[in-house]
Amino acid sequence: MEMLPLQDAIAAILAQLSGEERNGGVVYVATEPITAGKKLQFPKVHIEATSRAFLAFVDRDPMANWSHSARYLLFYPDTKQIESFEAVLPPFTSDPSLRWRVAYKADSVPDAVLATTH
């Protein structure tokens, strides 16, 4: 099956946000899909993609210091399924092969608090 473009994956991921996440959060996405079987190790979270997937990180409280409520989402475009993994720490220094970009920022979040990504 052909892989969906990143923008389609982002739309599916954003549709999964809670009201709290939509009103006060920031969503970062890895710019390249994760390959099937890839094991990702983030602080206190281990994720393994069962098939090709897009990875997102949802910072629920971007104006707070770490650690606080956050989560990772894996979106599988072939099945349209999403897996969610609770987290408390950001991913940005864990895997240098991942390139992150902001996919969504609540209006209430100032640009100054956004994570500096690659």
C-alpha cells in the first residue's frame, strides 16, 4: 500500500487530540515515517512500530518545566489505527535520526516555549 503523505498523517493525528490537548498543547511530528519493527527508546517510554507508521509527540503543558503529562502517538496509515503511549519527558535528544517539526500549536501557547527541533 502507498504511504500517505505527512500532511494526511498529521490530520489523522490531530483528530485524536483531547479537548485539553487542543486548547493548551503542542504536537510535534517526526518528518519521516518510522519503519516496521523499529524500536524507539525515549525517557521512560519504549515504543516498537509493528508496521510503517508516523510518530507524534503531544506536549500537554508546554509552558511547564519537565516532567509533566505528555504522550506519543503512532499512526499506522495502512490500517488508520493509532497507538498512544503516556509520557512525562520530551523525545528531542533521544534519537538523533528523528527530525521533528511542529504540527499543531494551541493559540494560547507562545512561540517562545516551543522546543527547538532540527
